[in-house]
Amino acid sequence: MSTKYYAPHGGHPGQDQLLTDRAVFTEAYAVIPKGTMRDIVTSFLPFWDLTRLWVISRPLSGFAETFSQYIMEVQPGGGSDHPEADPEAEGVLFVVEGTATLRVNGQTHKLTPGGYAYLPPSSGWTLRNDGPETLRFHWVRKAYEPVGGLDTPDVLILNEQDIAPTVMPGTDGKWATTRFVDPSDLRHDMHVTVVTFEPGAVIPFLETHVMEHGLYVLEGKAVYRLNNDWVEVEAGDYMWLRAFCPQACYAGGPGRFRYLLYKDVNRHMPLRLGRR
């Protein structure tokens, strides 16, 4: 089955459009709908040429606590030879449009839509758009939490099209997760996966667990339970869920409902406020 990922293209609505939208910001969750990702809310970064971005998560008291997430837009010829300024930051890249030329560990990789890269701290990577089309990709950043006796994870270069999804038991294949990292590899302190629901599939209970979540809808639409509310979401929308925020899902169709999911994993809980 062919896959197409939604990506924002910016622009502005006309002056005749109503202001009403689905944007929500609460203490337990937030919804950033695709209609808010306009030119006026883009940002820029040092040492990135011909590039703008939408920041959809950032460490902020009462909001994202463990990670940041950007949607990067790089014009032909653009990119960076010094993309990551924080030597303690690990990163995941996930390409949704165009082709990225990624250089890391002395090797060059072409990342096309569905392409995934895990980049450990201080890996010295660079990224360029050498193609004729605009490049758009997600960049998830987290301060890596080292553990004595465990090595830092290796660089990973993959594509979701080459990975068989792991099916949730008892769902007849209607709920599955594409995993880029072995869940038993405790070197990793975050997982970024792709979750797929076939039309009519559900999360049949209120998940309430410790991981912070970031969900960007790549394809389709659904009704998602966030804390006490059922919220309609569609391709291009972003949801952030605080730890322990109850969640459930009903994929209404007519096509698949898919999202890029971030979770923090495999580490003790910090016992002192402000320290991880």
C-alpha cells in the first residue's frame, strides 16, 4: 500500500475565514491543529540555511517536559553543517516530503519519505537538501540520559517501508506499531514509532501511563479521547499528552489513521524537582 504523509506548507487564510478552530491548550493535553501552522508562526535556527520550522513541542512547565519537536522545511540548496548546538542532545529525524542528504560517521545517507534516523549525542551529523523539491521532516530532540554500564546507542538509518509493523494482540491486525528501535534495548531513553489503525479500530480502554506523548497525525482522521474530552483530529494535527493523561481512540475511516508517536522510556523517575 502506498503511503503519503501530511506536511504543513504554510500560507495564510483569507480575511473572510472564521476564527473558530480546534486548537486547545490545557494542563493535561494540547491540540495544535494543522490550520494553525501558518507562515506567521514559523521560527528560524542558527546555522540553518534556507530553512524555517514549526515548533510543536518544547520543554515548558505544564507542557512538554522531556522533549522538543520541530517540523523542518528546507528549501533546495539549504540545510546545515552545524545543525545541533547541544552536545547532550540526541535526535530522531523522520522525513515526510522530499529527500534529505544526511552525513554522519563519515557516511552519506539519502532519506526519502518514511526515512528515519536516530542520532546519538555528539554524533557530528550534517544535513542538506540537494534535491529539486522542498524537504520537510520531523526533528525530535531530547537530552540523553546516560546510565552507568550502558553504552550510548548507535546511529540508526532506516525506512518505515522496510519494517514489518508489530500487531497489537487480539486486534486481528487492525492496530499495529512500526518500531525503529528494539524495545528491549535499554540504551534508548525515547521511542519514536508510527502507529496505524485500520478504519473502525479502537484503543478499547483509557490508557493511563507514565510516558509523556507527542502524536503527529500523518494520515487519516479519528476521534481521540484526551483526559475528559473526545476531540476530532485529522492529518496534520498534533497532540501532546502529559504523563498519566487518559487516552483512547476510535479510527472512523474511510482510510487508515496513522500518527508519529514520541514517548520517553526506560529510565528511573527523577526524585528531585527540576532534575532528570
